[in-house]
Amino acid sequence: MKLATLCYLKKNNETLMLYRCKKPGDTHIGKWNGLGGKVEAGETPEQCAIREVQEESGLTVTDLKLHGVITFPMFDGIDDWYVFVFTMTEFEGEMIESPEGELDWIPDDKLMELNLWEGDRIFLPWIQGGRFFSAKFNYITKKLIDWSVNFY
């Protein structure tokens, strides 16, 4: 089991997205994604989210909101991934060139036009809904097979 974070920085009706194009062998290569990554030993999901945003964008987060948890059984073919989904609306600093790919502020009404994972198209609107969610997305060879969700 792997724990991870997925972070969406928001400002002026735009979302900071990362086009994954720099790391050879990246499972997400060619996809647009939020920022984030693996929770390291001794870290909370919140600490991981703050660290990952700093490492991938150069920005320092001063607030974060947890919206839900998504389970991706055997997503990488090896492990179940449990991903904590956050948004951040307060941050400071200057953006850097990301070691993961290309960063861009995407207008919220254009997010669904990006090359996203199929499941992202389903859960991204939930972030706007305000209810906490727990979901499961089943992928086989990078294809979404089915999904389920509970809202709280």
C-alpha cells in the first residue's frame, strides 16, 4: 500500500496543472495532473502536500483543504494507492521550472479539455461540491474499468 497526495492550487478561476513529460518511465507521462506525490516515512498527508508543492512548483503553501481520499487498487500493477486530494488557495513565492514536467495555470472551464486520466474527469467536479468524498477507481492497463464513491 502506498500513500500519496494530489494537490490543486487555485487562483482567479484557474488551477495550476502539471503536464507530465520529463521523467522517463513515468506512469503519468503525457497526462495533465495536479501536483503531489508519495507520503514519506514520518510525514502526514498535509506535510507531504506542502513539501510536494514546494518541490514541484517552488511555491510555499500557507493553507490547504482536504476534499477526499481516493483508492486506486493496483494502479501501478504492484501496489494499492491511497491518495489524499487537497486544494490550496493561499501560497507565496515564485514558480520554478518543475522537475516533473511543465506547469501551467489552466482556466477552470478548460480543465476537461486537457489529456487527463479518465477518473480525474469524474472526481475533479467533486472538489467544487464541498462534500468530503471517499472513492475507488479501478484501472487495468491504464484504462478505467469502474469506480464508486461515498459522500459525507
